[in-house]
Amino acid sequence: MKYSYKTKGVCSRQINVEIEGDIIKSVEFVGGCHGNTQGVAALATGMNIDDYISRCENIKCGYKSTSCPAQLAEALKEARNA
């Protein structure tokens, strides 16, 4: 299943994620800090959705109330419920 998520409160504008069952198959961030988002995408690929969400949903970026890793967790929650 492919899912696109419009981010909120971060530099990246969108996250495209592909899920197979409960496993994250691929992640692509549109915009944002390229090196950081590439790293998050590489680490998330192959992970169980629930494991990723529990590890990353509360990560903050500086003084922001969220982060790109936390926004990916939100995207995965929405995709799972879609």
C-alpha cells in the first residue's frame, strides 16, 4: 500500500510511504533537511510500523512541537487506519 501524507509543523512538505502488511517497505520525504530525512527513511525501511511509531512519535525538532521522524509516525498511523 502506498500512502502520501502532508506534513505539519516541519520543513518537509510531504512523506510518501509504502507499507506491506505491518512492515515499512520504503519512505520518501519531499523537502526538509536532505541528509536527515534520508537517514530517517533508511532506518525506518524494514521496520515494523508499531515499533517505529513507539520509538519516534514524540521526537521534537528544536523548539518545534514535532519533527520529521514524528511526522512519519503520524503518516504511518493514518496509513494503517486508511
